[in-house]
Amino acid sequence: MSRYITIAAAQLGPIEKDHSRRSVVERLIAMLHQAATSNCELVVFPELALTTFFPRWYTEELSAHDHYYETSMPSEATQPLFDEAKRLGIGFALGYAELTEPDVDGRQHRFNTTVLVERDGTIVGKYRKVHIPGHEDDEPWRPFQHLERRYFEESNEGFGVHRAFGGIVGMATCNDRRWPETYREMGLQGVELIMIGYNTPIHYAPDPGQNALQGFHNHLCMQAGAYQNGTWVVGVAKGGVEAGVESLAQSCIIAPSGQIVAQATTTGDEVITARCDLDRCKDFKETLFNFDRYRRPDVYQRITSQKGVIEPPENTSN
Ligand code: CDT
């Protein structure tokens, strides 16, 4: 049996501070049209795909950056994307900054969110980023800031999956891709396709020795997550030099074997596609990674009961 779906990873090049939402949405729609020429049914856009990566700038008052957030989805600016995708019969995943309605205590919340939309225009679900990297306060020693922990809350909603696009699909966002728990949480729900948008600066200020390995680590974690859970993974970058900061591109589509089947070759707006057979997941889920047969959750208790490292006591005998 085969269950094919043709998927596009729509990589974005830089979005500068003064680029309007309207101009960005026009770029997204142009890539939607390009995907349509390859008969794609699903287009995956990057994390924070509507604006520049604003967490690189410190503001004392969070509200000074509220114009980077969407208070509804679709918003007025993104409605043309929703309309065109529905007309073309193409679904999409879109990363954006979400500012919620006030809760019962009158507090608004800020999340790094991805919305998933079906081919008929219905919203399948939202994913709010779980692992928030970077720092909370201005750190002037850095050449640029990575203030995600100032501008976004950690979501406690976890990694849900959805029956959509003829299979079981889930989402993760950027730093989530580096954590094996992300994939395994969805793997345990039978996920067949994980969509991941990212903004990854090449320069890692706490340890610049890792800069040269950014591309390697990007593929390493997504390929391992795909293979170890028998799932397709689509990783999509906002890459190139934005506000003087160079970010990784190398968007890719990864098979359940862990092999990359399509990869971007530029650092700008680029659509790559692959015809993905969701039934290939079974080759791995029903053999080496037959969870029900081989996993040992009885000896994995530390995974959920412990957060940081607890080393064994020092050996005092010598
Ligand atoms: N957007 C995002 O999560 N980027 C992080 C950069 C970490 S360095 C502070 C990433 O893991 O790619």
C-alpha cells in the first residue's frame, strides 16, 4: 500500500524590519503558486514567517514589540494567503508570533506558534513552541541578542498530533528539533509527518566553536528524529543575512529512513518538494522501532521525573 502526499518546504530568505506584512504575504503566496506547479498538497513555511526575527532586539517594555504579533489567525494581513491556498486546494503550516486574548486574569500571553490549515481552508490546529532557547535579559556582550525567553512563554500544551492530510501529523518549532523528546512524544502517538520551522543564527555566542557545525547539527537531529520514530520530517528555514545576522538555510525533507530526499541549495526564498509515501513509516515503526515490542518505559523513569543532570556521588574510596 502507498499513501502519497506531495509536500513543499517553502524556505524564506531574510525579512527586514521595514518589510510590510503585505509584502511578506505576497512572497508566501508566490511560493504557494510555485508549489502548486509541482502538484503539492501541503506547504510548510518557517518559524516566525511573517516578520523579521524580532527577538534579536531588546526592549524594556514587551508591548513595544506587539506590532510583530498576530492577535487573530487568519489576521487581516494573512487572509489573502488563506484564500489563495483554499482556492488552490493546498494546505499549509505557518509560523507566527501569537498574542492571545486576555485570560480570566486579564493577562495576554505571547507564544511562538504554528497554525496548520487543511486543503479546504479549515484550521486543523495550532502548535505553541515548548522549548524556548536564548535568554530573558539584555546581554550586551553578545554581537546580537536571542531574547526568545523574553518575548515568548513556554507552552505547556505539549506535542499533540492530528489526523490530517491522509495521515497523522504534528508540528515542532526550531529549538524543539534538537530535543529527542519532541519526536518521541509524537512518535508515541503514531506520527507520520513532523513539520518544523526554524530561525537558526550561524553564530552561537555562548560557544562559537559550534558555529561551523550548525548545518551538521541541524540535519543530525532531524534525521535522527525521523529514523528513530519512523516518520517523515520537513525542516524549513528562514535563512540568509537578516539585519546583519546570518542564519542557517539548508531546509530539507527527510524520509523515515533518516535520509534527506530534498534539500534547499540557496539561502533565499526557495521551494523544494518531495512526493512522500506515508506508508513508508511502517517499514520502521513495525520492525526495528516497534515501540510496543521493544521499548522499556519501566527503566526510563528519569526522562519525565528529572529535569537536570544528577551525577553519581564522588568516589571517596581512593
Ligand atoms: N529560533 C530558535 O529556536 N533558534 C535556536 C537558536 C538557539 S541559539 C540561542 C535554535 O535552536 O536553532
